[in-house]
Amino acid sequence: MHLLIVDDDERIRALLKQYLIRNGFLVSAARDAAHARKLLAGLEFDLIVLDVMMPGEDGMSLTRWIRSTRSTPVMLLTARGDTDDRIAGLESGADDYLAKPFEPKELLLRINAILRRVPDVADPPDAPKVLRLGAAHYDMERGELWQGDTQIRLTATENQLMKIFAAAAGEPVSRVQLVTDLGRDEAQAQDRAIDVQITRLRRKIEPNPKEPRYLQTVRGSGYMLAPD
């Protein structure tokens, strides 16, 4: 797995790079957003660890650009860890958000949780391999969302959510189950954070995200994917 660390603090870059290499990752590092863009132009990464507060272009702006061009998972780091900042980070397209100061081991756990894919669920022999969602469809075998002939880019977390919902199509999935399947512990799991991920996914599959037809809220039970 190849990770990219983006942080203007040289000491933090060096410490994180050394720690993650010791834990089996190939790691590149960038000093700012401009440097990161150059590396991203020529290399593919499995995950990006990105500081929010940097001189020049900040981390949230860079995250939005990353999200417009690729589905590489993004972990944001910031000295500002209140709920509104965390939600803003998720809304920019990040998969997770870690407040400084933090223990390197916690970062490693978060990275592994993002990279961990939901185990494939065996389908009944006559189960559909493609779920129809109006003009969109989700290929369960490939984990791909399509709008006609155009593939819709999903983040790692959005892809995990689609796999979870597809495996339980027509059945409600609780927030607690979503937290477990996304590999997050209860302390990290705030309802608003889950809701942000659902809102982002609805924008990609719903004709009218404000009146969801396919990814429904089931009051008191959680969420449910209701394909055609």
C-alpha cells in the first residue's frame, strides 16, 4: 500500500513517514498542496493523510480537488477538532478526520479501518448482480456505480456503504451496524458524521437527494436501500 503524507511541518512528516514505513507501508511525503498535486499527477496512492491548516491552499480545498478527480481515500489531520470542523472535513470529501495531537497508533488504526473493505457477502444463486436505482445502477460484483454509460466516482467510504446496503437491499441497516461495518469505534461515531456520508451518497444515486427514493431513512431503524 502506497500512502501520501501532506503536512507543512517537516518534523511531523518525518515522524509519520518513519512510523508508517515501519508498519509496512510505502510512504511518500509532500510539504504543501502544490507539492502534493505534483506527486498526484504522476503517482497513484492508496490513501492520502492530509493536514488541514497549511500555508497557501488548505487541506479542505485540496480534498475537494482530489475528490473531483479520483476516489483515493483521504484522512484529514487538524489542530481544530470540534464537531463543526469535523463535519466540514467530511463534507469536503474526506473519509475520516483526526484531531491533533494524536498517537501514531491511532492514526494507523484509522488508516487500516479506511483501507479495510467490507467482506464480500455470498449471494443466493438467484440474487441479482446489478441493482437498479432509476437511471443509475450498481454492479455488486465490481462495486461500481453507473449513471447510464458513465461511471460515478465513489470514495472508499461511499463504496463501503454501497456494499453494506446492497448486501441488505430492502432491509433497514442501523447506524450502529454502519459504524461497525465501516470499521469505526463508538467514540468516533457521531450521528451527524454518518448522516454526512449518507447525504453525499444520496447526491450520487438520487434524482432528488432532498426527497430520497432509493436510499431511504427508516425512522427508528436507520437507512435502507430500496432498488427498483
